[in-house]
Amino acid sequence: MSYSPIRPTARNFSDMANNSINTNLITPGFGIEPSALQFDLVRICSDRLKMIENYNENFNVDVNANNIQTYVRQSGSNLSFDSSNNVLNLTNIDVDVTKVEDADIGITYSPVRIANDANFSGGTEHVIKYVGEYIEYQFTGTGIRYYADKYSDHGIANIYIDDVLVGTADGYAGTAQYQQLLFSISGLSYGNHTIKISVTNNKNANSTGIFVTLDFFEVFSNDILIKVPVKYVAPGFALRMTIKDDSIVGTSKTSSRLGLVKDENNWLMCSYNKTDGKIHIIAYIDGVYSEVATATVYEEVSAPYEIIMLVKNNDLTFIINKDNNMKGYAKAKYTGIQLKDPTVLSQFTLGFGAKIAIGESLYISNIKSGYDQGMTMGSDYKLITYEDGSPLKHDNSYYFTASEHSTNSSTAGAGALVYKININSLNVELVGIIFSKVSENDVHGDQTCKVIYDRNKKYFIYLANNFQNSQAYFTIGKTTTNLLTGINIIPVQDLIINNIVSNDVWDADVIYDSETRKYKMVYSSNWYLVMAEADDVYDSWTVTKTSSIQGEGSIFFKINGQFYITWSPKPHNSILKVYDLDFNYVTNLNIDKFPSTNSSSGAFPWGFILPVQNATETSFYLFLFSMRKWWNLLYAYGDLWIYKAKQIENGVEFKENNKLMF
């Protein structure tokens, strides 16, 4: 097993390099105007489901090691491991049963009548004989068998499972027969079920009565559940499993499962059930079974294929992936357990399993999990900068954040994705994810965020958008933790604007104005462009400018020696506008091949400008996201479109060389 838990990496950033570049600094009026920039498309990134892994198992070692705990329904004798050829073979050797005698106190009789005979199991049977009388029993498992005697005065009973008529049982025989199997059902979803046996007026033509009896039940399960001790610190992760071969399951087919397990009475899993041709999100909490969501797979998916479960805050998505194409999905918001509560989430670990008939097998390979980017590159891109707006550069790379929009708006903000880009190769890599700690019982991913490193204060500032409530608001946090890598959880507090908690606001960007010694923030407030300032990010911010300009995606950038704001207008279109800091319109950016190809549903331009400078000149790159429609109503925000301006400034915008030294 290759299991390496990810923990936040704490580093202090007090060791900074601030070498000044005093030559060729752009003076306003002597550089390139924003209207002169012409951006040509240089790359499209379409990564999805990239993970920072905390578990990856290809079964090339003994899976019977102590780091796998197995829960097999009723007993452990019906599971066979074979980890040869990097494949896990789950084989159902037999099905152990639990025998429930008629005298069991859990069985309800209406009314109670008892017959005694040494030929009965346990020496007794219960009898019902009039229409309207019944026997009822609740059991936990995937199937049940009903046994009774057969005799010349017995009738035909109706059999109900969970209040649905599923069959009949004929108890007639010309001579007495004991301990006979009258009815059996299997293939039920594992959980609590109720069997009801009732008297009817129906009987064999030769029978002299309509008596119905019960000798005993046999409750069984063909469910296999395996638990791996891989835990999660925040609800922004994916679980993945490849079904290598399911052809050995015969006509009964199979149900393969993947999800979170606490114990055999508490689990939350996704299932592809080839018996009913559906995919399910199912919960079994405190012994109570519930169907969270279900969807039909219109064409049976043949092995090999991959099943994927995405856990994003309280939103769950199940995907069937074959040859990198989505063949089916189900999604739902689940609040039966609070996954955003670390004390709850820490009780659950990675689990997988299957429902397999006797003598059949399922071959599984490549089970893995980790904190992931979701179905796309995300959206709402923001450059990670220093306090003055200059791009933070480390390890010969620049960094930016993206909001994870895994499926649709309901799952927006399942963690602030941190990407690293080498500007020479244009290689983009997922290197970290940031989660917000609102309270001890609430750790989750937020939507749009801005990360800056304040070299004066020597800490990172993390400004996030909380979309977990009906109206979006800002939270703010400070940390000396390295936010450029790994899984990080940042304590945050509400951001205050004009002495009240920010409300119905989003898409903020922040810089520090060294002349006024104040932080400046631009953002959308109910779709209008607004500016505010504060002495410290934890202080109450004061609104200094409002506008009648509608849109979103406000981001600072510097060119020609002064700051501007990019702004995506509303109604959304293929225009990215530029305003000065007084909210005066300046120009539209010239963007070649705006994201609207067949692979995208079209989008409004939203992103940032990256100035890349050496000692004597500055180049400009533009990063935008597109919206993609993956499958029916499954939306995902974010192919990353990278552009480079044809023009180069003769000079630099920022004095510092912008390198971090660890």
C-alpha cells in the first residue's frame, strides 16, 4: 500500500529577496496603452480530475495486509482475495445466512397463534388463517428466505417487500412436508427491509383451507464492503476505482461501489448497479438506508471502466468514466451527515465493495483518492501576487488560484485550486488546494479567492468568497503557512464593509497602496463595480467608490506605469473592458479567438493579465476561462485559455524581482 497523508506545510516567509531594479521603470505616458495590446491564443488547457493524491493502490502487493479492514456481511467467509496481476479479485464463495426462528421477538403476528410439533424447526410454528391477518418482520441484508410446513389445508399467501407485492407462496401439499422453502428474494440494496406475509382467499383447488404458517426465516447478504484507513481533512476530494472485468458475474450482473465508510452500519457510497441499469448515491447511516440520488444509464457500460465519486462540501457527484468519456452521472446535495464538520468527516475513510452472487467474481484495479480539481480547470482565475500587485514568482514559476466548479453552481467553490505555471513551457500543474475554516465545525471550500503575500507584514492574506449561504459574502484570513503547495486549511473571519458583514458581494481583488498606506479592494456588489479601502484587512473596509457599471470579475493589472481594472460586463458577452481606478472606461481588450468553440458552450471573458518582466522589458499574458457543457445538464466552468500580447514594453512595471527565497 502506498499511503501518505497530506498535511499542511508550515513555513515562515520572513526570508525575502527584494533586490531593486531601478532602471527602465515605466513612467505613465511612456509605456504601452491598454488599447494597444493585442492578445493571441497560445494554449488551451483542458485538464480534469487531476488530483493531489493521498492514496493509490494498484494491488501489486498483498492486500491482506493490516492496513485494509474488511467488513463482509454476516461473516468473513464469503470473500476471496487474489491480488495477482495488479488486480483485486473479489469472489463470493458462499453466502452465510442468519436463521430467524418463528419465536423471535422481532416478528410481528396479527394475531398470535402457535402450533407445536417436533418436526418444526425449534419445535414451533406460528399460524394465521383469516383474510386480513399477517406476519411482518424487518431485517437487514440483501435478501430473505421464508420457510414453513406444507399441508392439505394451506392456502396461497401474498408476499410484500417494503410494502410492494413481490410474489406469492403456496403452502399446499397432499401430505405433510416440513421446513419447506416457500419464497426467496435476493438482490435487494443492502439495508433495512420489511417482509410481510398475508392471508388471501386464494388456494390450490385441492386445498381444504387458506391457512398460512411460518417456521423460520433465513436472512442473507451478498454485499462485500472493504475499508481502507485513508482519511480526509476537508470535503473537496475524489475517490476513483477501475472495474477491470465484470464479465465473470454471469446473468445476475453486479453492483460495484465506492465511497466513504465509518463502519458496517455507517457508509455513504456511489454504486453502478448493472442489474437495474442505474447509478445510485446511497447512504446507510446509523443502520438506516436511504437513496440519495439515482439516474439511468441508457447504455450498459462494458469493462474496463472507472467509477468516480466527488465529494464537494455537501454536494456529491457520481460519474462513470470510460475512455475519458462520461457515460453517466448522478448528483445530489446530502446533509444526512455534515461533511464540512472535521469531527464528522474524520470518522469516515475510503471504502469500496460490490454485491456479487454466489460463485461469481469482480476484478478491480487502480483504486485511488485525493484532493482534486473536479471536472475542469476551474474558473474565476486570480493571479497570486505581492501586496503591490506584482506577480509572485517562485521556482521559476508563477501561481494563480481558481474556483472549483465541479459540476454546476450548487457545487461552486469546493476549494481554491492553486496552479503553478512555467511561463516558458506554458506547463500548468495543480499544486495545492486551500480550504476555509469558518469555525471548529465548519471547514469547506469557498468560491472566488484572492491570495497575496504582504512583504511588509510577512504573511499571506487569503480573501475568499463564501457561497454556502443564500447570499455571498467575503471572509478574510492571514497565515505564514506556505499556500503555494499542499492542502491548507486557513482560519477565516467575516470581512466587514461599512461596519457590517459584506453581503451579496463577490469577485474581489486586493492591492496595497504604498502612497496612502491603505489596502484597496475592487469587487462586484449585486453586479455593480465597487471600490473600498482599509488600513488593515481585518478592519472595517470603507466604500470609496461606487458605479452604475454592471458585471463581474474585477481584477487589478498594471501597464504604462499605472493600475487599471479589467471587468466583464453584464449582460455577458465576448468583451473584456478596461477601467481606470476612477471607474472611467478606457478600452476593450483585443482578444483573438475568444472561447466559443464547439468544445465550449461559450463564456464571458473572466481572468487576469500577467506581466512577465526581466531587467529591461515586460511581456503580457492573459488567462481566461471558458464554460463547458459536459453531459446533459452537467455544467463545468473552465478550460484555461492562455494568450500572449504581440507587444512588449521597453521597461518594467515593478521594481522588485519578485522572487521568494525559502
